[in-house]
Amino acid sequence: MNVLAVLPALENQLFQLPTGDTISQILSMLFYVVFIVFLFYGQRIQMYVMIREVEGSLYKLKYMRDEGRKTAIETIKEIGKPQTDPSARVDRYLEYFTISPQSMDPAGIVWKLDHILDVRDTRLKDEVKLMAPATDEVQVNNLENTLEAAMALNYIFKVVRHFYIQGKKTLSLYIIMQLQMILPLVMKEAEAYASALKAFAYGQPIGDGAGALVAAKLMHGYETKKVPKDCVIATVPVEGRTAFVIKAEGPGGNVGKPGDVVKALIEKNKGKITSVIMIDAGLKLEGEGVGEVAEGIGAAIGGPGVDQFKIEESLVKYHIPINAVIVKEDIGDAVSPMRKEISDAVDKAIERVKSVILERTKEGDKVIIVGVGNTIGIGQ
Amino acid sequence: MSENTAGTAKISTFVLLIVLIVLALSLVALALAVNAFILGEEIVAGYLLVIGFIAMTLSGYVLLQSRRRVMSMKITAPQVMTTIECRKCGDKSVREFQRGDYVFKELEPCKKCLDDKMMITAIYKEVKDKEKERASPF
């Protein structure tokens, strides 16, 4: 029994339906209409579909931005005990910008950038102290990190919104298409910052702190000395060698300026350093496991490049070899609470550092070990 | 700090309205199917039954999808654990992270040997199996 055979009965049940011939005519008409509509308006329909997709992600970004702001304000109120409502100051903080130095004549740009970053850091820390007067140094650093994560979420939302509105205004498929194509990567980064918010607010160690944790484990139990800027150094005997272990000062959220420390240390020892070993969290490729340890050559340090420049310059001056050990993780792991795999990989990284020292140096040599990364939630 | 969710996100009222309308229509179709069956129109009843069930499944699916979307809008704070160890007797315990914890923080003396202070040796989050990457043949 086919469908058409039961239609007369269905007609009685529901409403008057046309006969079989009329139905096929209507279906044919519908097919032609759809064909013509898609022929002329296909691209526009595709664009509206993309716009809706971007719109959905934009709602999510807005939600993350609002959550970031809310978390920052709540944390400031909770630990900073401000006299007035910090919301207005937080809003002002989220809109701060930094203008990079002019690079038409690139000579000396590193020092200009270094100066601008120093000014920015001091300014933002002062703002945090004003917003949260009852905080100590560790809490100021953690709050600054929380606000920076909220600032990043605010910026991502505003940039995506800009291109979305521009695409809608101009009805340009290419603007919308570009935005829609990079959106999965943008969303991944935004989600990473969103999960970082709570970690920074509570002062939990993050994946980026793998290098700092290696250095902390190496220097633990030995006398540490504060060195500018925001770093600590300890002299540790490792396999019969003297190792100068450097990390950012914890447990507050801080990356320090290890470039300055390495430079000063090399100058102090008149270049008589056999090797420099840097340990950092490294971005893994898809398919690689979280917490894998790899070894290589070069200055393993991220950021704007100022510290890497300073370290490389000192190494070249005295022809000092540089080795790197990295703990692999993705961007989400780097800024969210440290995964167990990364925490466990720290011991493997220490073993790798020791094997590099044994293979590349002789007893009595001096080596520098730098644990790079944000030391939030990691003491020394 | 257990697994908690921040903020509240709601399903769009427009989507909810559409779902409810479709759900109501599917119920009407099912009622008509019963009516047709009583009247002896078994084939018509069968068709109405299929229409009713399809509409009901579709509305349920849309509701589920919207809920999943709302769930993905929430920022979840993962459960973070703190490992505490006694350097002398090696006694080890794991508890939930508390604000103020940091690696190498010294805590109260060990309850077992009462000699040395306990120390935080690790702070980490455990990722659930379903969150981990799917095994790749490569």
C-alpha cells in the first residue's frame, strides 16, 4: 500500500488534501523554486549560515568575557577588601593597551620594548594595589594574572565582534568566511583563558609552570637569593658540577626576567660557564602526548623575545653552548591548572637535565639551569 | 573546591516555544492516530503514529542539542588535588586544593612521626578519560 492510497482517509482525519497529480505538480514547482533561489542567492544563504555560526561563537565569547570580569571583581572584593566598588577600575583595566615601539629603524628596539614592558608591568601592578589594598605581594601577582586573563578574553571578544559587525555591514562573504575559518582556533584560545581565570584567582600552579617546577625541585633545600627582576637563584651541586639554578620568585603568579639574571651571572663569572640549560613548557603538536619530555638546542623561552635576546647575546659573547629541555603541552594545558601528566613529567625532565650535565660537562664545571615559566602556586 | 559551574545560561525562549509547539502537534497526531484506529482506519492510524513519533523525537533531539549548547557555555572549574608528604617517614596524603596552597609549602607536623613538618609536594588536576584525546591510529 503506498502513501497516496491512504491520503483520502488522512484527508478526512486532518484537512482537505489535494490529489496525487496536484501533489507532484506542487513538488515540481517547489523543486524549481528552490533551484532558482539557490542559483541566485546560494552565496548569500551560505553567508547567513556562516554569520549564524559566528554569532553563536560570539555569544559564547561574550559569556566568557563577562565571566572573566565577574571573577576578577569577586576575587578583588574577596581578598583585596577595597573600600569602594572596584568594578569601574576593573573595566578601565580591561581596556588598557600597550603600543609596541617603532621598528622602522630596528637597531635598539629590544631595549625600547624592554622599557615599555617594564613600565606596563609597574603600572598594572600599581593599579592592582589601588584596587585591592589589603593584598600582599603574592596576591598582587595572582590578581594581576587574573586580570590579564580577563583582559585577553575582553580583547578576543572585541576583535571577533568587530569583524562580525563589519562582515554583516558590508555583506562581504570573504570577511565572514575568514572569521569563520579561524574561529575554532580563536575559541580554543579563549577557552584556555577562561579556564585560566579560576587557576589564577585561586593561585593554582598552571601547565606553563613546568619549567619553574623543575627549577624549584632542583633548588629546594638550598639557600636561595632574590635577584632582579622577580627571580631567585640557588647554587646547587649537581653530579659534581656547580649549578646556578634560576627561576621566577614564587608562589605568586610571576615569570620574572631570567634574561637579566643569566646575563649578570655570565658576566660575574667572566664567561666561565660550561653550559646553559633551559627548561620550559613547549607547545605540542596534535597527536603528541601531554607531558612528553624532549631535548634540543636553543633558548627555550617564550614571551615577547626580550629575555631570549639577552640570553643569546651573552651566550654568543662567550661562546657558551645552550641546551633546552621542554615538557610538551597544548595552549589549553599551559594556562589551566597543571595536569597530573605534566606534574609527573617534571621528574623525567630533571633526569634529562642531569643526563645533559653528565654528557656535556666535566666535574668541577659551572652550569646555569633556568626554569622558565609562570611560577604561580610554586614556591622554592 | 569541587567541580562547580559558574554563572547560569538559559535555553532560548524562542527555541523552547518552537519545541513545545512541535511537541503539542506530535501529541495531537498521536491522539488522531488512536482515533483513526478506533474508527478502523488502521493504515491512516499507522501513518499518524509515524508522524507523531518522528515529531516527538525531533523536538526531543532539538531540546537535547540546545541543552548541550547551554552546557558548553558554562566554565567549569576542574577538581584540583594537593599532595602532602612527610619528608621523614614518607607518609603521603591527597586532598582537595585549598586557597593558599602552593608547592613546597610547609604545613603542620606529621601525625605519624610527629617529628617533621608535612609539605605540599604536588598540585595538579586529573583529566577525566572522556576529556582526554581520543586514541589516534597514528
